[in-house]
Amino acid sequence: MNNIKWSILIALLAFVSSVQATTIFSDNFDGASGKLQGRKTPVGGLSWIDNFDRSVLTNNHVEVSAANQNARVVTNGLNRVIVLEADFFMNGANLTSTLGGTILGMSDGAGAFSNPTNDAITLRLIANGTSVGKLTLFSKENNVQIASVTSAGALSGYDTDKIHLTLTYDMINLRAVGIASNTANGAYVTVTNSFSQVQVDALTINSFGFNTTGWVSGTAVWDNVTMSQILEPSLTQGLFVISGTALPPPRKITSQRSYDKNI
């Protein structure tokens, strides 16, 4: 039943992506070599910022073999529904030090996604402690924590198989939703968090990327990083219902301000 449910979710994601979504940037890193810093995404033409210069392009993906890796691109003026996705493979790496795991993040660019110092929404797949394999949604506004929610279940094979991570920030329905799916066995876990309209209006989100945390040894792998904007949020209702995180009816936008204070 779980695999059937996941198949339906994938089909719905594909439908929404093809009909209603606009790709803001995408990078599969094919044929790339050297440092990630300064690379332009093949789709969108955005420049990667590798904060600590710890990301290496090789073998058609990004390899991380050092602590404190954090990479992002910057784009302004997005609203409605933002979907950030990436593939991650632990590849035998030991990520059991502090905050160990893998993070997809959206922020205003202040601090790493593992320790944002202003506005941020992050999805962490935990790789250390007593909650290994679980997902945590974490949010800050003006450097004050406004949410930290951990999934009830853990993802099987999180440390042995390729994992697809999805972080959705829905400014219409005032929610963030995280999904981690095992591409080998079809298992998945989800986590969701609700925001107030005041919180959504106040958040500045203009930086998007990935963060490898708790590195001790080995080489972890990232690939296929994509971000889209969904212009018709009512179609996302089916996605969240299938994933077990049903949403209320779509809300009207109460403010047409940009969600980037810097514009």
C-alpha cells in the first residue's frame, strides 16, 4: 500500500510539474569538474555560492568530503509555492558529528542552513543520535526559532540508498512540507509545519541550496538539484493529501508584497 501511495504521489508531482510549475533553476552537474563555487546552473543561469568551498564537482555529481559544506544560489521575488528538490546518497560517509545529516534549505542567506542566523526554512534528514532516519522541519524568523517539527517515522535505507528530498514552502496555504523518499525501495516519510500569515509576510527567502552536516569521514554525494515555482497552488492540495499532510482550502493572498525585503 505504501508503494502504491508513493506511486500516486510521484504521478501527481509529475503532473503538477509539467502543467503548472516554472523551473527557476536546475543542475544535474553532468560533465562538471572542479569547484562548485561560481558554477552557473544549466537551467536558470544562477551562480552557486559554496560558502566554505567544500563542494567538489566530479563523476557527474557533487561530492562532499569535509565538514561544514554549505552551497546555495540566490534569486529574488519568488512567491506562492516554492519546491526545492535534490538527490542525496550517503555513500558510506560518516555524518554522526553535531547536527549530523543532510539539509535542504531556503533562507535569506545569513549563516549556514544548519545554523541560520536570520530567516530560514530547512529540512534535515537526521543521521546521528536517537532519531536517525527521521525528518525535521526547522524555521527561524529574525533569528528567532518559530518551528521545529520531527516526523513520527524514520526512513528505511536512509544511509544505504539514494534518497530524494523535497522541501515545499506554500505561501498560500501557509505551510512547509518535507518529503524524503528512498528511490530503491519506495519508502518515504513526511513532515509538515503551519505558519501564520504574519510569519509568512515577515519571512525573507532568497537563497536555496543544500548543506552536509556532521561530517566525520568518507564522501557524501549530491545530485539533481532543482527548484520550481508552482503558480496554481490549488493543485498542490492533492499532493499533500496523498502524502498524509492534508491542507485546508487555498487561501487568498492578503499581501502582494515581494517575499524578499531586499527588492
